Amino acid sequence: MKIDVYFSPAQVDEMQLREKNVVVIDVLRASSTIVAALHNGAREIIPVSSVESAVKVSGNLFGDVVLRGGERNGKMIDGFNLGNSPSEYTEEAVKGKSIILCTTNGSVAMVRARYAKNMTVACFNNISSVVEFMEEINDDFSIVCAGQQSLFALEDAVCAGMIVKQLSDKDSLMLELNDAAVTAHVLYKTYNKNLLKMIKSCDHGRYLAGIGFEDDLKLCAEIDSVATVPMLAGSVIKVKKEAMRPSVGNPLGTTAEAVAD
């Protein structure tokens, strides 16, 4: 199994990811939010790369079963129902709902992977379940870190390194790592004893704490708090078991626009 890690979506384009197996990581906070939403019963997540796309897609969907969630500079977008805090995506708020998600980094990386053969979303909260899925596929994977506005983000790299570590512990797998995957593994070994401390001290963690989201850092640092594996299914992200079912039509209409902007 060859593992290629990319520390920013800027390092890879959508054609390089076409028909590849892809893991997208945005620890702070899109991946953690998606995992929380699906765990709490959201029907699906529709990632978009711009506010304009979110407005366009939501205009084609059914009002009371659709929520718009996301952030710009960490704060909820005006006119949206939810921000990008995992704590907002409770069962009461999201059960049975379709969520159009627009974030600065994570949803952009997910849109870039829209032509992947298999695309899943990982964070510390669901990391072992994602690793089990990767072992099940037993094929090459590209791990794309969402980063921070096209720059390196320590928390995403450490999460990628934890995936590499868990895969390397599998007796059934023989890994081939690119240089970035080796580096991510080293970073994980450096910071694994206190992931919360790492998250609190990284650039984006300090920024989020400064604008009132310190509690989110604790949520995002929890390891294996849920077993949800989000999977791209057509143009939406669903829980793995649902994503793998044959399609029964597109009740949401023109959701393909979500990943074609």
C-alpha cells in the first residue's frame, strides 16, 4: 500500500486525485464537524467551496430539511443556520437534515477530491475507523491535509501521521511512504503524548481559542470518540454503510452543483 501525504490541497489538483482513494483531514474543524453531524443523524453533507455555491445549491433544495453550515475566518457566515463547531451539530439540530457545508479549508479540499474513487473524511475523533476502512480497501491512498489557507497546519499533519502509524502496525499491510508521509509519522511520534496540548499550541488552535472556541479544541482532540466513516457518494458525503448502497435517485435535485463549482 502506497501512502502519499499532501500537507496542503495546493500541492495536488483534482485530476491527480481522479479515481484515487483519498482521505481528507481538517481537524480544526470541518472533518470533526462532519463526523459529529453524521454521527448525530444528519442525512448527508454537501461540501461546497464558496458561499456563492452554498446559496445556489440551497436554492434548489427543500427548505426545512436543509441547513447551511460553515465559517469564514472561524466565525459563522451571515445568513447560515450553523457555524463550524462540532458542538452545534447535535442530534436535535441535524437529525434527518441535509447540510450544505462551506468552510475556509476543509470543504475546499473535499471539493478538490470530488472525482476520487473513494473519498473519506478523517480526524482524531474517528481515526481508527478510517484506518480500518483503509485496511479493508488495501490499496494506495492519498491523504490530503486541508491546511490553513493553503499553508501547512500542524494538527492535520499529526493526524495524518497517526494514520500512518496505525497502518504500519497492521501485520497485513506493507507500506510505501512518500517523504511527506514519513515526515507526518515523525511529527506524530513527537506530539502523540499530548494531542490536546499540540492542538492548543498550533497556529489555528490559538486563533480559535482567541475567538471563543477553546471548547472545540477539546472535542477535536478526542481520539475515537465515534466510529463514523464519512464517504463521498456522488456529490454528497454520507455515513459509509449508506454511501455504499446503490443509488435510488437524487431526491435533492441539483446537488451535483455542490462539487462542480
